[in-house]
Amino acid sequence: MKCPLNTITTMDRNLKVVKTKHVHRRLKHPTFNSAAVTLGNFIFVVGGATDSSDASMYLYRYNIVTNEWLKLEKIPSTRARHVAAICGKTILVFGGTKGESRKIVDTSVVSYDIESNKWHEHNDFPDATASASACTGDGKIFVSGGYGCDPNDSVETYDTIHQYEQTTDTWRLIGNLDFTVMAHSMLYFEKKLYVVGGSLAVPLKDNYMDTFQCFDIQSQHVTLLTPLPYRRYFASHAIHDGKIYICGGYGNREPEGVLATDSGHATDTIFVYDVHSDCWLQECTGKLPKPRIRAFSVMVFPDVL
């Protein structure tokens, strides 16, 4: 298994590349199918597949200012294709695959206390789930979609949205999307969840979508918004100032410098969506330095750099 080199790319508000830091020499285990969250000047990278394993227990912290990686306390069990979300100074990690088979899907939930560098176990997630999407808003954690496997090894894709109740350490089903979805992006903005792209089912290359669903948390109503300009799955995403950024991922268009795969194409394009006008920029002028798939992106504000 060959992993891409690890780089950190900084882009300004106009999506111009400011600088690209090559950090593969400092991160001992280059990863993909991992999860990441950010707090202040730090990016936390949780689990994922490496060049020698399909799932790992690694937890690393990257300092944006000093360009240094720090290895932290390992996750209690190996994980890949999982999701993570941060609430306060706690990172919640749930679902994913445990080992070499993508069909060994996990239900367990663990949390990492940033201040004590310790892991804690929690009550299980309602369904064994991998390739879901999670986000945090108003101090709450939300999880949507993903896939699981039944006893006959058949893959089932979900349309569910769950909310984590911290006081009771339980998950509550708060609604359903119009479509089942996995390998998608989900972002929180003004009491709404924006679910972008993804795939309806496996095989992914035959079912990936340009759909854009908006779930109103208060009314539990789903609205279909203007679709993506092109279909995308396993893209990375971020939101800031009412704009949603969809970066790279597998796509059905072949931009310059495309990396061909057996599941579409890895892209270097960035799409920007304006929440207030319900409008996508077809393709913004800013691009990633290289095509990226199964990567992650995080938003860090300039005043903390």
C-alpha cells in the first residue's frame, strides 16, 4: 500500500496558495482514511491507514506555528474510515473499520482529553458505522450517513442523523436525509447541517453524487439545494463566514494534472458555495498543489497563526 507524502498547504481568503510545508519527515506514519480536528494552533490527526497497515492507533498533534509534529497517547484500538469531532477540549472518535477488511465495522466510541493526554471509553454508537461524516455546532456533535455490514457481509448505507447527548453519554436520532450517503461532507452553519456529495452505495464509483442536502435541526426538514458543479466523494471540506469549501476528492471531471484511479479521478479543484445566495462557483481560481483524495482539511483563522 502506497501512501501520499504528508504536506500542509496554507491558503488565504482568496484561495491563493500561501505556502506548502513538507512535513513527511516529521510525521513518522503518513496516513489516509484518518480523521482530523483543530483547536487553536493545533491540528490533531487520529488513526487512519498507513503504508504498512489498513488501520492504526496513532494520534499526532501538529503545531501550525512551529511546523512540528508531536506523537500523543495511542487510541485504544486501531481505526480507519472513522470520524472525529471536538467539543471543548475533548475529541470524540467513533465508528470506522478495525483492520484489513473494510467490512469489520466498529460501534465503539472513545474520547481523548487534550489536557490530560488520556483516552476514555463511552457507550457505543447505535450502528456499526464507517465512512460517515461528523461536525460540531452550538456545543453539540452530529453524525450523518456512513455504511455498515450485516451478518451476511452485505453493505448497508445509512440516511440517519444522530446527535450526541453529553450529559447522558447517549446518541439520539434526530432525523433522516432524503438519500442514503457515505464518503460525504457535512458542515454546521446557523442551526443547519449541510451534507455535500458522497455516494449512495457501493461500489462507490457507480453511485457517487452531486447532491446537496440541507437538514434544518429545529424543524427536522430536508431541503435540496443547488447541486455541486460536478460529482464528488471522499473530498475534504471546511466552512467559514457563510462559505463552504469542498477540496479535491474523487470526481467525474478531469482537470489538468488529474490522477486517474479505478473509482473516478482524484481532483485538485476547490468548489466554494455561498450559503446565503445558494450559489456554487463553478471552479474557483485557487487549486490544491496536487490532486487529493481521502485527505482532510481544517479551517484555521489568521489571528491564531
